[in-house]
Amino acid sequence: MADFGGYQYEIYFDGLRGVVPRFPMSYEGWEARAQAAMSPSVWSYVSGGAGDEHTQRANVAAFLRHALIPRMFVGADQRDLSVSMFGLTLPSPLMMAPVGVLGLCTQDGHGDLATARAAAKTGVPMIASTLSVDPMEEVAAEFGGTPGFFQLYTPTDRDLAASLVQRAEKAGFKGIVVTLDTWVTGWRPRDLSTSNFPQLRGNCLANYTSDPVFRAAVPQSFETDPGASVLHWAGIFGNPLTWDDLPWLRSLSTLPLIVKGLCHPEDVRRARDGGVDGIYCSTHGGRQANGGLAALDALPEVVAAADGLPVIFDSGVRSGSDVVKALALGADAVAIGRPYLYGLAIGGVDGLVHVLRSMLAEADLLMAVDGYPTIADLTPEALRTVAG
């Protein structure tokens, strides 16, 4: 069993030698440092949400309405945070959610590779986005012994979709995560105010420009005529999938198929009956649609409807205690977004490793202090609803 909480003693013992942490110890500190490190346009893209950002705030606030009940005389001197899903055993339930601008979040412009390297160092899986500065094969090569997942934005060109999935399988990814809520971009005032859509500027398109199907459709080199590739990408990016498309998606690969963006129990039941292998409960962190339900409030019904299928959760997770609460509400794994982006911005691989280890340490120590030695002990009965 991994001793995630031991990270605090590394920090304290460094202090005895006069060494204080290079990076902040809380989400607020990561956020402030990241804003200083990022350009205004990238910062608005990463930190902003849809509309007046009510749903983004609601995702965060939802965690405040749940409180963990301490249990004593448990003897939780050792904790087991490991999870098993999709035939894999992972040291913790933490994952890194797919984000399409990772490459723009590090000083060297290769945030996708930095994230993969941090995954290798921590055992925290990366869900690599279709929108990437570096081709998926180069990203997967950095995972080491940590499994990775590939997130698919399904294009209208079915041959291209099949090619992307086949490449992911050949590169060694362990599952395909299909995002359902981003076939069109939501109304994002912060991005609009800077007139910034990174992909229309030719950023984060390496998985397309390196793909044989895409290249056959755009024979011009991206290096010599990036505009042709961008225009073709814009024309085929978004596919408003229907239930009729699910058998086709299922046929693309023998890898586990996880569908992302499901918050209604009826959608979960139909996806389960359609042969998916996992459910990903998410509101895209509030980036795509405003005025909706906080993902955490949808989670219990999603878990019930999944009826034993693994459920990954994201949206609004800011701390290790948030991770614990989502697990208690039934999530099998909890993915983070903005916290790890901020870690990348403030320190590349080292900054991201610090964020991941900090969140895992907090979760581990919270389970120790409050008497929950295993994830199985974290049930809805471990929580009380309180005034937000």
C-alpha cells in the first residue's frame, strides 16, 4: 500500500535543513502562481467557464454541502487507496482529466509530454486529449508503467475517428474515453473577450496533422500551409452523436469504452445497455454549458444507474477532501482538471507531481484521521448534508 500521506514528512524534514517547498501548498496558491505564469489568453481559456460561470462555481460549491463524519477506534494506521477497474489495478483513485490545451500550459510548450511524465512518476493515469501539441504515440511513450487512456473528440469523418482509435490502441492506451458534450463549443465570454480559440490558431492539432487519414484529406504540409489543416479540422471536428452511433463507437476497438458527460440516469442506463464499459460523470468543469446541475449532485443517481459499471467523476474537484467526498458518493475514480493544469504552469513536471502528491496526501491523511482505512469504507452513510 502506498504511503501517500508520507509526503508531508518529506516536507517537514526538508524544513529541518532550511528547505521550504518550491510550490504553494493549496489550490488557491497554485491558481495565483499559474495566473502569473500564463499569458492572459491562455489563462482565460484554462480558468474560465461558460456563460457567467454559475455552473463552474456550483461544481465547486457542491462539495461544501457534504461533510465527512469522523469515526474513532478504527485503527486506520494503514490505508489502502488502490482501485481496480477495466482490468487494471491502480495505486489510487486519482486521474488526470483530458484537457485540450495542456501543451500551452508549460513554458516549453510540451505540456502533454510533461503530464505523461508526471503520470509515470506518480502512478496517476493521464487521460490524453485528442487535442494535443504532441502526437499520442509520443505521449504514450512517456507513461512508464502507469496506464493511460485516450480521449476522443469524435470527428464527422468516421474513417478518421477509426484511425485515431486504432492509433491509440497500437500506442498502448488502456481505454477510450468518448466526450459527448463538446461537438460544438459552448458560449465562453472570457475566451470571446480575447478572441482566442487556440485550435483555430493552429495549436494542439498534432494528433490530426500526424494522422494518415487526415493527411490524405489535406495533402498540404501543416508546416507550409497550416491554414489548410485548420480549415479542414474546423469542418470535421464536431459530431453530434446519437444513440444510433453507439454500436459503431463500440465496434472501433476492443479496449474499454468509457462515455464522458453523462449526468442523467436514463442516459446512463441506455449507455450501459448499449455495451459501454464505463461511465464518466462530468459537466466539463462548467466550461461547456452554464445553468446546469452540479456534477456532484448528479453523481449518486449516475452510480445507481450504472449498476456496477465503473464510474469516473470530475468537475469542481479542488482538494484531496473533495476526492474523498466524491468516492463516498460512489465514484470509482476521481479526475482533476484545473489543479493539475496550474501545477504544470508553475513548474512543469515537478509542479504537477507536487500537486498530485499534495492531493493524494490530503486524501490519505483525511481518511486516517477520520477513520476510513479503505475506499470501501467510504459510503454515502459516511457523509452528512450540511448548509452550503
